[in-house]
Amino acid sequence: MDERAEATLEELITSLYEQIQDAWTLPLGGDRCVLEREKALDLLDEIRATLPNDLKMARDIVARRNDLIAAAKREGEAIRKQAEEYARQLVSESEIVAEARKKANSMVSSAEARTRELKKATNDYCEDAMKRTEEAVLTALEEVRKSRQDFRALSQKKLTEN
């Protein structure tokens, strides 16, 4: 409602109130009084004429308020849905990250186990190769010793024959 309409309506009601308050009381009538009919009816007509405009403005204000509330609810619902979707994405991403970490840990564990196996196989292979080499060297050493003995024996025999 604009201030002019409010003031006019208030002024009209105040005028009617003052008219009733200043009216002559009827003798032996208690709270009954005599009003100037035309003045009272004119004031009521003006109030009646002013009220529809004021009511229309009030209805417009209520309608705009309802529109604003509905728009705010829609916007709030849209924000809530966005927040839920964002939360779902975060949960999904955290699940993906957790799964990736789990898989990475599994791969690391598997790689560590494979590394241990390869180290053991390498050590076993080296141990076996060194053992065979040692056996070959011992065999060769025995052959060299035997050949040396044979050579000494042969040399001794030739020296004694001569």
C-alpha cells in the first residue's frame, strides 16, 4: 500500500471515529447516539472506495511475496540437489581413490613378493653356479695334482732308468 492511500484510509476511519465520539447521545438511550446520516454514509462510501485499492495492493504484495518464496524454494531445492550431486561425486571419487590405493597396495605387495622370489632364485642360481664352478675347479685341481704326481712318478722313473 502506498502512504497516501494508508493516510487517506486512516484519516477516513479517524473522521468516522470522531464523528461517533462527538455525536449526541440519546436521552435514556445508554450508548446510543445520533449521527448525521449523510456525513457518516459519505465517510463509509469513501472507506469502501479506498479499501478495494488497498486490498488490491495488499493482494499484489502477498502474491509477490508468494512468488518470491516459491522462487527461493526452487532455488534452495536446486542448490540442495547440486550439493547432493557434488557429495555423490566426492563419495564416488573417494571410493575410486580408495579402490586405486587398494589396488596400488596390492600391486606393491605383489611386486615385493616377486622381488623376493627373484632374489631367492638369483641367489640360488648364483649358489648353484658357484658350487658347480667349485666342483669343476676341484676336479681340475685333482687332475692337475694327479698329472703332477704322474709327472713326478714318470720323472723319477726316467731318472732311475738312466
